[in-house]
Amino acid sequence: MGYFKLFKSEKNGEYYFNLKAGNHETILTSEGYKAKSGAENGIESVMKNGASDSNYDRKEAKNGQFFFNLKASNGQIIGSSEMYTSKAGRDNGIESVKKNAPGAETKE
């Protein structure tokens, strides 16, 4: 079962979260939030919006690697994936978010 890891960056003092799979691999990384409550709202948004395929922007980087962004219904990016060497890897990452985000617990 996946989980969210909520933390405060020592570099800039902002709050972030990662969605992790059951094997502790990072699936999705958030943008920075000034307040902890903002990051907590971001986690709720991933849980709510992560199930819908239409909320994913599938991208290819200039270096030929692949990644995705998960967007909220207002079009704002909630989180981004790691880089993948193939489209299939990226698409598996999206499926992993869909599987792991709903009902995932938050750890600090």
C-alpha cells in the first residue's frame, strides 16, 4: 500500500510531499508550499484527482525522457513524476498513482 511522505525542506523552509509506492519508490513529488496546511490540501487533491486519466499531462523532456504532471480540476499542477526512459515506464507510473493515492495514509 502506498503512502504520502510530508516534510519540510531544510533548504527553503517550504513543505512538500511525495507519494510513495509500497516499495518506498517515489511516484509523485509536489510543488513547494509555504504552509503545512497547503501541502495537506495538496495531498487531498492528489487523492481526489489522481483517479481520473484526464488529469494527467504526459510529457517528453528535451533529453528524450518521459514524465507526467498531475493537475487539479482548475488546471494547476499538483505534482510531477520522476523521469522515465520509456513511455511505458511513465504510463506505469500514472497507473501506480491511480492505484496508490486513494486512501493512502500520510506520514511525517
